[in-house]
Amino acid sequence: MACTIPTSIDAGLTLNSLVTLTAYPAPDWAVNLLLRGPASINLALTPDGSGHRLHVDAATTGAWIAGTYAYSLRATRNGGVYQVDNGYLVVRPNMADLADGTDLRSQARRTFEAIEAVNERRASVGRGGSVINKQEP
């Protein structure tokens, strides 16, 4: 199985990948990619020789909500549904839609940097035991 589901994609760009599943060749098998996260996205792959083509145009991906999605790649035939692959992928924001000054750091990164800034100021106070941001009575 040569499964080429990307680990990340950029909203606003065309997604085009050939998924080769030797145990589930096209056109005998239909393959769908289900994404669940900030939104629910269902994609039907199209037969391409014995492989399956994952093609999504830029206008469609441009409307996707950025975030982390769980995915399930499923093959179906004669009423049977089989999970071929699963995992996570990140949809990055559409760069064409971002305003000037947009902060692209994750919540974890912003929190870490805020804590780091507080720690650095305390370290610079010295041995006097002064506390930064101490409120006066």
C-alpha cells in the first residue's frame, strides 16, 4: 500500500495526490477520505488507472477551517466498508485571507512565551526578593 495522505495541507491551494492501494484497486473499489475536526469534510477519490486520485480544487480548500483533523481513509465494495488508513492532518490557514499582523503562533506557543517573559523579568530582579507586578495597598 502506497498511501499518500499528507500530514498537512494549505487551505487555498489545490490538493492533488494519487493514492495507490494494491489490495483495493480502482475501479473495483471506491475510496473516500473523511476528515473530522473543526469541520466535517467528506471527499470521494476518483479512479485513476488502478489507483485513486485525491483532487480538491483551490476554491474548495480555501473555505476549509484551519486546525487539526482526524482522518479515515475507507475503501468500499458490495456494501463492505474497510478502513485502509487513519491518522491526523493539519489544515493550515489560507495565506491569501490572512490580515496584516496575524499571529500564527499556536496557543501553546503563545502561553509558553508569556510564561517565559514573566520568568525572565523575575530573574532580572535579583536577590532582593522583589516580586514583579506586586500591587501597592
